[in-house]
Amino acid sequence: MQNSSVEDFKNLLEAKGQQIVITTHYKPDADALGSSLALAEYLQSKGHNVTVITPSDYPRFLNWLHGQEKVIALNENTVEEIKLIVNQADIVFCLDFSALSRINDLEEIVKKSSAKKVLIDHHLNPDHFADYNFHFQTAAATAEIIYNFICMLGDRSLITKDIAESIYAGIMTDTGSFRFPSTSSQIHIIIADLIALGADNSKVHRLIYDNNSELRLRFIGFALSEKLNVLKEYNVAYFAINAEELKKYDSQTGDTEGVVNYALSIEGVRFAVMMVEREDGVKISFRSTGDFAVNEFAALHFEGGGHKNASGGKSKINLKETEAKFLHLLPLYKEQLNLI
């Protein structure tokens, strides 16, 4: 897939006062929502009418992001309003996802819109649904791409403190607080510039990572003490959390986020998995270190994909059967998982 040029991007936005929709993937994380809100504020400063629409709710720890109170999340009460907004749009920006299936019930609404579709993303193997493609899989985060675009368009001076903090949040979380291999020297240069532009790095970190409910902490404690399985033979650790256990701790959107990383932090573990029973099936998070490609594992066995060391998947069978399927697969990968 050939990328569009910065000049294409500039020409697309040349006409003032366009109706623009920005959307992102189901259950948006900090990169998805931060990128969307940063782009929205930038486009508004250029004279456009912008609406951010999400296909679901998002974690409470993102409620501090500037502009999030104006986000319209798809639900039974907003579906008709969203259809009208998308149908009237001149441009629909699709951020931080590579396939329309990732926006769930928004997919058909976006497909039917006559608006120009613009993909801005860093995930592998994008689908060919957009009129304009800005896909950079070497980028550490979609927020990095948004920063680069604003600067390449000559508008660095339009990056406010709020835009800087939204971009910072996206890059910080998608690089695992700057510890993942995707954290290049260029990322640190961008981060330094965002701080120079007003981003309060300490505040952003605190509001995302040190803003837990009591019940979430108790859930994490329960998961670690009662649900963590370590399979030393395969250098694997995993969790399998059922719906009743989520209900016991009044689990909210985002409460299970990052828990899989505790499993990956165990000495010797190369492959960590978290399976969570939801109303619409089992949602799975895959994490790995080194050369074990969890995006390939997810794509082959669990209708998923993503990055080499961080991917997602799903299962339509129940949690016990999903866990059994996963365990049945491990012997096939024993040699790869034991190459330390």
C-alpha cells in the first residue's frame, strides 16, 4: 500500500470549514484517544468543524484529556446522531486501527459515508479502505505520526499545552513508558519538544498510572495471587479471568489494561497472555519479549493481530475452551519459546 504525501494531506485540508469526523478503535487506549483529541484540536485551530466519535466508552483514567467531554461514544442513545454526523462529514479520519472491523458497530456507518476516508496508523497489514493512507509501522505510536504531521505542515506553533499532553500520553503508553524497543532516539527528541511546548510529563504519568480505584487494585491483587499461571516448561505465564470475577470487583473499561505485563515481568517468561471473558466473547491480550512474534500467533489462532511483541485477539468459544485451546497450542511453540 502506497502512502499519500504530506502535500496530499495539506491539499485535503485546504478548504476551510469542512465537516470532519475523527474515529478510532473499540475500547480506545491513550494512544487512540490522545491522537484523536490532539488532531481534533489542531484541525479546529485551522478553521474546521470536528467531531470525535468512538465506537465504545474508554477508561476513566483518560477523562482528564482535553476535549474528551465532547467525544460522542456509540451506544443505543447516540446511534442516530452519529449516523447523521458521519453522513454529513466531508472527511473521516481513522486513527490507530488498520481495519474497519476494529471499530465494531461503527464499521457500516463509516463504510456508507461518502466522506473521504483518511487512515493514520502504525499497526501491521492495513486493509485498503481509505482514500488517503498515512501508515507508518515503524512509528512507536499513532500520536508520533500526528506530531510529525503537524510539524511537517509548518504548524508546530499551533501545538498547545493540551495538544502536547494528548500526544505525550499516546507515545508514553504505547512505548511502555519509553521502555519498549520502539523507543528510538527520535522519540526522545519528540518528547523533549512536547515538554518544551508545555506538556507536564509528571502530571500525565500520574493521571494515567497513579489514578486507580480501590477495587481495581484489589482486582490486580486477586489476579496475581489467585489467577496467575506460570508454565516454566514453555517460559509462559497467563491469566484467565471469568465474567463473575470481573463483576465481583466491579471491573470497568480499562481496569484489566496492563495486567498482562505483570506476567511478562516474571524472570524467564517470554510469552504472557491474558484471557478475559466478556459478553461478546473472550478478549485476549498477548505480550512477548525478543523474537517471539505474538502478532503471528494471534492471527493464526485467535482472529487477532497487532505488533510483534504486543497484540490482541478474540475467541468465540467459552473461557475454559479458549484456555484449553491455548494450552494445546503451546507444545507447537516450545522450541521457539525456549530459545533465550
